[in-house]
Amino acid sequence: IYEGWLRTLTHRDFPLYDPKWQYPPGAGALLLTPSALGQRYGIAFVTLMVLIDATVMALLIGARLRSPGTSWRGPWLWSVAALVVGPIMFTRFDVVPTVVAVAVILSASRPARSGALAALGMFVKIWPALLLLILPRPSLRRGLTSFLITTAALLAGFLLVFQNRSEEH
């Protein structure tokens, strides 16, 4: 499916004609990335998803190492989940918003960073934006401000780059 949208995306349009296209603009930009890696799209896509999966694991292990005495449950759960889900984990786009969501959660003590990451996640898939709700009430205003500024900047960038001139290419 993702490779099928490639022609439209390379023309700086979104495949709005396809009912399967249910993604925010950031997904379009990220779905172009495998084609820039110089391999067949499918191989490059899986390679990219494996690297993103490794990034999630690195974030979880890093968080554990920065907080001695905390549980190893996060990295273990991520490992077990990957085994349960199997290879489909690397053939779907879902690991991308997950890495952003993990970063949002791990940045909760830094509301401005967490808000910016939540905005970035929203441009990939909508649900990471909901993670703003984990911020403590005193930090919520700062996180929300960062979220709104980042959203405005990303939206401006996508309006400049993507044009959606026509329905289909």
C-alpha cells in the first residue's frame, strides 16, 4: 500500500483519492524516506522500521539506565510485544508514531519538549497528541504552548512543500 502511494507523494501531493489514505501530512513525508535510501522500497521500508524499533528499545533502555532502581519492564515488554506481533511489526507504519509517543512520555518532566514531540507525533498519526494529557497540571500550559507553536511551524512547512494540485497522478 505504502509503495503504491509513492508516485503521488513524490509529486508533492497526498493520495486523497485513495480511501486507505487516513494519515496526517507527516506520514506522507516519512513514507517518502525509504525511496531515498537507494534500495527497493519494500526492503528500505522494513530496514527503516527495524531502525525505528531499535530506537524505541534504546529510548526505553536509556530511560531505565538514567533511573537506577526502576524496573526493566519497559524494555522487556517491548521485546515480548515484538515477538507476539511478529514480522508484521516491521511491515507497518505503526512503529513510527510509537517511537514519538515513547519520546513524549519519557520527556514528560520537560513539558516544552514533550509538547513539541506530541505535535510531531500528531503529524505522523493523530493519537500521540493525546499524550499531552499526561503532563501535570502546572506543566500543561507550557507543554500546550510548545505543542501549538510546533504545530503551526509544521503546518506552515507542509503547506509550502505539499501542494495537492489534483486528485490523482
